[in-house]
Amino acid sequence: MLDNVSIDSESFHNLAVNDSTISGLSSDMTTAKADIATLKEDAINADSRMDDIEDSIATIESSVSAHNEYDMTFDDETHTLKLWENTDPTVEGAIPKTALVITGTGGGGQVTGSNLAITRITPDTITAKSDSESVLIRYNFYSALADGDTNSITGTAVWRVGSTTVATENNLSQGDKSFNIKPYLNVGTNTVTLAFTDSEGSVATRRWTVTLVNFNITSSFDDFQTYDNDVTFRYTPNGAIDKVIHFKLDGVELGTVANSTTARAMNYTISKRPHGAYLLDVYMTATINDEPVESNHIYKSIVFVDEDNTMPIVSCAVT
């Protein structure tokens, strides 16, 4: 126990002020620490965003440079000037982006040659069904001499799928042209190249990407069986495109399933129906090249039985 301890009012006041000051400083320190943490987080985020920006710039630079690198060659024997885009001109069978034949007198005479233009009519990306009778590629052929003459110029079209030459067309007149590339395509993605040479020796190339898809639906469902409960219908849609699978029972649509996978088995549940035989119709629809298309139809007979119903059921399996 402390005796004779006294604190004058002024000292007590000073202690209170000092304690308040210390509390204020502590609060300021806490706030400062929070501000520093926030600044650190902002710096990290800014650094991350800078990395993203640098990656985007690198991607753009790569894309730009990849599409704007050209080589130019000149053949002294044929007087042909050729422009090459992303292609090694020393590779056998390489196709230039364009070529121009330059002729004239030896002493700086006039320079002549044709002005060849091959213009796509069919877009450069095409999707088609594998069971299509034809896949037409349309383009326009125009070529003129320096004096404007077009009538005397014909052309030769060489078609390639990948690196394989599949067809050659000779003595083509000018105007809109079409070629059925379907017999030469494989299921999947195909790169189709048209190498066009006019009768003056000028060359132009055009490319198309053609995707051929197996657009059909299959099922091993056994319609010789009878069912007294819900039916699980197993089926396999083919075609790696966006499509809708339709299910109809006796002409009435039960529902649809959206799908974009291919060759993957799927199930569809059909709820139990009253005693009797029903006809199931299953097919797919999609849009290809802005045109609606429809797949093959699967027809299956489904017999629902009720053990308390003795009425005969007449059904026929559909193949």
C-alpha cells in the first residue's frame, strides 16, 4: 500500500494528454500500414496489367509481321516478277501470291503485261456435309492488257487440296467461275488452293478452308423389346458443329437437345406411355453456311405394355 502519494492536477493533465497523443499516433500508424498494403496491392495489379499489355503487344506484332513479310523474285528467262507471302520460293511446287510477266524492247522500251485479278465469290471459310453432292467454290477471273484488251486472255486453274494437285482446268474464259471440290475433300478441315495463270503468264493464288463434317445420327436401340416403364433411348450424333437433336413420338415433338460434340453416345429418356405402340422419330437440324440443313431420320417403334391390359398390340420394327 502506497502512502503519501500525491499528483498535482497539472501533472495529471499532462499524463492524460500524453496518453491521448500516444493513442492518436498508434491509430495513425495503423492507418499508414493499411495505406501501404493498399499501395502494394495496386502495384502488383498494375504490374500484372502491364504483363498482359506486353503479351497483347507481342501477339499483335507477331500477327502483323506474319502477314506482311514478302519476298520478291525475278526470273530472267521468263521475265516474270513474283511476289511471295509467307512462302519459301525455293521449295519445289511453291505458289507465289502473284506474278507479273514483263516484256519489251531491249533499250528501255515499253513494259507490258496483264493485270490479273482473281476475286473470291465463295467466302474463304466453308463448312459442308460429307454427304453433299457438291461443294462449289466460286470466283471471278479478270485480266486485261495495258491497252485494255481482255478478249484475247484466257486462263488455267490448278486446284490443290493440301499439297496435292487434284485438278487442272485449261482455256478458261473470263467471268464468274465455279469448281466442285467435293470429290477431293477429306472429312475434317481441308486447305484448298487455287493457283491461276493467265495466258500472258501472270499468276494469282487464292485459298479456302473447307471443313467437311459427317452430319448424321445413329442408334442401336432395339425396337423388338417391350417396355413397362420409362424408356432410355441411346443415340450418337455426328458432326462437330452446333446442332439441335429433335425427338418426336407419333409426330409430336417431345423435346430437343442442343449439342456440338461428335461421335459421343448420349441418352434421352422417354416417359412411360399408355398401353400401345408408338413411332419415334429422331433427327438433327443445324445451320451450315447460313443455310438450314437436316440430318437423316431414325425411326424406331416403341411398345409400352400394361400388365392389366390384355388388348393385343400390333407393332412393326423399323429398319
